[in-house]
Amino acid sequence: MNINKYIDHTALKADTTASQIEKLCAEAREYEFFSVCVNSYFVKKAVSLLNGSSVKVCTVVGFPLGASTMETKRFEAMKAVTEGASEIDMVINISAIKSQDWQYVLDDMSSLARVTHQQGALLKVILETCLLTEDEKRKACELAVKAGVDFVKTSTGFSTGGATIEDVKLMRSIVGNLGVKASGGIRDAETARHMIEAGATRLGTSASVEIIKNIKSTASY
């Protein structure tokens, strides 16, 4: 199992510096991670640093609260793709979910799926599962399928909890062949493997290098 190819090597903290992005991209090249995931401010820089490599650039939209208007999210996504991002991780409108405004939730995802796909990019929708009930998780996944997104994702990593095995299994059971990204709290090789076994097809983590070094040390990489 080449876990490195599952990984979105991530740096999304508010105080992330340009030098940290340079290090992130150098590590992504060295370990051949699937992508780097950065805030939109750093998209251009990451694209330049990764030019000529197979590593993709992913960015976040409506992050981390999901409460931006759908028009704002569309602008963010279109700008990021224009600057070279090939994947967009959008936070679902959690407030709309809690208000039971399911039509807005669907429209929010559908409108972003259209603009990202028109520009040749993929869309992942972050559910922030730690804030949702079981029924809300199920409904959000069902609507994500209907909206035509490419992935559902567990968490931002900035709320009250991260990915769990149970949530990954639940999401996988609902979304069929769509991607499932586990993110938040994945800091070791054992957890990474468990997430993949539960149905994750992508992992978001800032501990990517430590995970790969641990795998190498056990001679299973």
C-alpha cells in the first residue's frame, strides 16, 4: 500500500509562513505525495514550487466555517483554479444544515461543483462531521452525491474533532464510488491505515512525513 499517494500534505494554520510552504512543497516532491493543501494565498507559490512534479495543488474554500455565501465560494474557487489549483476543498454550509435548509445546502454544493468542473478541477466537500448528528451526516452525504461533487471529507481539523473510523465507514456506505477524504487527527501510520481500510481514498494530514518515515522504519512502505 503506497500511503504516500493517498496524502494531501497540508498546511492551513493562520500563521503559516512562506518558508513553511517552501518546506511543505519540497517534502511533497521528495515523498511524492498526491498533493499539497494550502490556503488560497499560497496557491500561486505552491504551483510555482511544484512545477514539473506530479504533485497537485489543493486549496480550501469557505474555510473553516462554511458560512460564506455560495457566490463568495464560487469566486474563491474560480480564482484559485485560475491560479493553478486543481482540487478545491469546500466547507459545507453547516449553519444551513443546522437550520434544516437542505435546499440551500444542495444548491451551495451544486453551484460549486459546476464551476470547478467547468474549469477542470475536482471538488471535495468538508462535512465537519464532529458538529453533525448521524442523520445530518447521512443527509449531507446523500445531497453531496446528488450535487455531483467528487469527494466528501470528514473535517477541517479546526473544529471540535477530526476524522473517525465510524464516520469514514458511514460516508463510504452512502456515497458509493465517490472519493472519501479523512482529515483531522491523522498523525501516525496505524491511524492512516485504519482510515484507508474503512474506505478513505485520500488522507489530509500535516504529519505526512512522520507517517511515511514510520512506515519505512517498519519496512512496509
